[in-house]
Amino acid sequence: MSGTSEGPTPAADLDRSAVTESDAITARGAEPRSYRSVFTGAPLAMAVVDREGLVVGANLALGDLLGSEPDALTGRIAADLVDLASDARTWHAYREVLRGRPARLRCTRRLKHPDGQPLWAQVTVAPLRGEEPGTVLLSVADISARRELQARLRHLQMHDPVTRLPNRTLFFERLTAALEAEAYGQGGTGRVGLCYLDLDGFKAVNDTLGHRVGDRLLAAVADRLTRCADEAGRGRVGAPLVARLGGDEFALLVEDSTGTEQLADLAEAVLNAVQAPFDLLGQRLSVSASIGVVERQAAGTSATALMQAADTTLYWAKADGKARWTLFDPERNAHRMTRQALASTLRPAIERGEFTLEYQPLVRMEDSRLRGVEALVRWNHPQFGMLTPNRFIGLAEEDGSIVPLGRWVLATACRQARRWQVDHPGEPPIFVSVNVAVRQVWDSDLVADVADILAETGLAPHLLQLELTESAVMGSAGRPLQALQALSDMGVHIAIDDFGTGYSNLAYLSRLPVSVLKLDGSFVRGFQYEGEGVPPNPADEVVVEAMIQLAHRLGLTVTAECVETSAQAARLRRIGCDTGQGWLYSRPVPPDRISGLLGVRV
């Protein structure tokens, strides 16, 4: 009989307080003949083995188990009968028992039955007390039925009942094993790949056609994914593992991947397979899949890190329009991680005073004198350095921290404007323009905040200008419109920022309490070629001039953003633009630099 080891014997199997069948018989004072009778007829397969490892005697049960007459087993090497020498640890433990050490060996072996069928056996070797030192009792119990039951239970535990695919537990078990050093240290590519997908619109199928059809769809998708995996594994060592992770989420694990091209080919095949229509229970269904693809060196990564990358990439595929696969991009992920880090520290940063303001001049086009400044917030982040508003204002609007941040900006800007007025009493006071988000109007009492800040700082209302984007102002009704009207009645100027990029509902301007239009920089950039040997586009000037004339007819002033050249400034001045802002005059600067511009031509 041949056999194979299941593995090293657990330390717990070396039991130093063993009591054998012969101990119990001897303790009761049984006669040797009675002992031999019990030994011979016992249903448990047993053999007595001497200190040299040879069988002294075997019972009928052992003979039946091994397909031999008991007498024919006498003199045989016991270790060969039950495969005790196949691994070093088991063999050492067995020799220790034969040397008379007070220990017991128990191990599991996969043997071959005389009829050719595999047989799982639990082998126990223990000292036979009362006999010559080193004599042991070897017993063999057939545990095949128990092992088969355990295997069936494990299969049920590790597989999804709907699709019959490996489930999340088995998937992570295989993924973890693939990332262990032993797995990729014995040849192979040392790389691992993963396609993580879910079905687009699967919830609608469940909601409209019921879970029975939904389950049939999942099973059909599983069949197609399995065929894709089998095709991808053709000519290779093994096919990708296909698993259902839950709901409508599936994964294909590629061990020893050869690179991103292999994963891209697999993802494309899966995408095409899933998009083909399904005929289920009289229904013809069409679905698509979004797939996140990750491929990398196995060394240095973990199951958690790989799944996080795959989940992020799946989210990108969804966000980019669904029905597509997207490859993991470390730079894009770094940007996302930075965004998360900023979002989680935004509110505490306000409390810690990490924000500061810079000011960009607003210059009167007629005489190039400073009329006002726009306050621009900066975040002096301890990790990422000085951040401009486009890095965090959107986050602040999403989580509501724009309200306390906006209140701080407003108070700081008004305080600074008043300080310039006090420090330079001989110069005309300049106004300060502050950007306001719509959420500040909805989530706070902006009118009360402005009134309190003006009273606290002593700044006159007409020296404060609040900027809102065109899309935020156009169509305003209810509370936002009431707030804007109250602020205007207070004497505060309201400006529409980036005008011309949104609704451009000029007729609506007459019903809004707006006093300033700030033309978007895209209009001014259309003037940039004049004076450089390239003729200007007449249409640009016509459009801008028309907007300026309309604004003036409505009693509004116009500010042009992004003025970068003297030629642009000259053309804007010629068509009647009131105020300019841009790098031609100054970049955003600290407050002390603004003091030096008061009373001079910029």
C-alpha cells in the first residue's frame, strides 16, 4: 500500500499522557489470552510494533484495511504500511516513540485501498506498557467518510449558492496565498492581476423583474465569466479564479500575470461577454459591466491594498461613464488620496488658523489707479504647502465647512480693508471683494454675518463687494434672492463672477440686485494677439462691447478678468470697460504690498 503525507504533524499530536488499550486491559488484570482475543477481534485496525519498527502482530481489521492476511504483515516495516516516513517531522516523532520516549504520535495519512480508491486514515502510535521497552501499538482508523463530509461542508461554506462560484471567503484565501513570498518565490512571474467588476443597472433588474430573474442573470453572468477565464487560461499554467464577492460584484484573479496587457485583454473579453444579450425566463435582458483593473508586483503588496486599488479603479470606471474597464493609475490615485486627506483636515485647519489671504488689485481702466482688491484665500497646509482655492473650495462646499471658512474670509478681508483706510487717511478708500458660495446663503444667515462683521470692523458697507458665480445668481429665488436684496439694501455691492460662461440670461439681470459684472477671462484672452502681427478677431470685441454697453444701460459696472497685456488693456479701455484685473497689474500679493500701490498708477 502506498500513501502520501497530509503535512507535518501538529505539536498537539505528541501527547505525553497517552493511555493505550493494553493499559486499560492490564489495569483490570486481564489474562494475556483475553488480551489477544480482544486485540484480534477488535474493529479498530491495530498492530504491535517492536522497537526496530517491525510488525510483531496485526489484527484482522488491519489486514482487511490493507488487503492482506494479518500473518503476512508480521515482520513488515510498519512505517511503510502507513506512510510514516514521507515527511521529516512525522518520521522523527515516530522514532521518538520507538525509542521509549513517553509520547504519542497521531497524524493523518492519505492511503490507497486495495481496490484502488483513496483512503483517509488517522494513524496513532503509542507505547504499549507492560511489554518490552520500545514496543508500541499502532492503530489505524478510516476517516474517509468524515473527511468527505468536511470537504462537502467546506465547499458549501466557500462557494456561492446562486452562481456556484467561489465566494468572498475563498477568494481572499486564494488572494492571500498568491501574495505570500513562498507563492511567487518558486518561479513564475512574481506578479498578480485583478479584474474587479460589477453590473451596471442590475438593481433595476431586481426591482422590476424580481429576484428570481436577478439570480438567473447572476448565474448566467457567472457562466460567461468562467468561459472567459478558461479561454484566458488556455496554454497557461492555470486559468484565472472567478469569484462572486457579493451582490452583483465579481472578481477574476490572475496569479503569475505577465503584465497589464494580459489583464487588459481579459477585461476587454469580459466586457464584450457581459454586453451580449441574455435570454432568461422569457425575458431578453441587456446589461453592461464596469471593471477596475489592477496589475502589479506581488512582493510588497497585500490583499487589502490590492482590493482598495481595485475598488478605487472600479469607481473610476463608473464615474467615467460605465460599460468600460479602467486601469489603475497611481498618479490619479495619489490625487484622490490627497483630496481625501484635505477633506478630513479642512475643518480642523480653520480652527488652527492655517488659512491666509492674498489680495489682487482691481484697477480703474481710465487712469490705472487702484480702486479695490479681491481677497483670495490660501491654505498653508503643513504637509502639502501653500494651496490655492481650486484645491479645497470644492471640498469645503461639499462638506459644509465653506460656511465657517467663508465667515473667516469675510471678517479678515473687511478688517484688512479698514486697516488700509486708517493707515492711509489721505488716499481714497479702496473696496474689498469677497467670493461667496451659494451654500453660505442657504446654510447660514449671511445677511446677519455681514452686518455683524461690518459693525465690528467699522468698514462702510459700500466698501464691501460680494462675488457670486453666474450659475449661482441666475435663477435665484426664495431665500438666496431675499438675502441678495437685503445685502444690496444695506449698501453692499453684489458682483456676478465669471459672467458669460453660464446662463447669460441678460434680461434677468434687471430683476437682480447686482451692481457689477465680472467678464470671464476667456473673453479677454481673445484679444491676446493684437500687436503681435496677428489681426484680432472682430467678433470678440463686438461681443464684449455689446455686453459692456448693455451692462452700462442697466446701471452696472464691468470688470474684465485675466488682463495680461497692455494691448488687451488698451482695447478694453477703448470699448468702455470700467475695471481690470490680472497679471498685467499684479498677481495676488500679501496685504503690505497693496499698501505700496495706494495713490500710484498701477
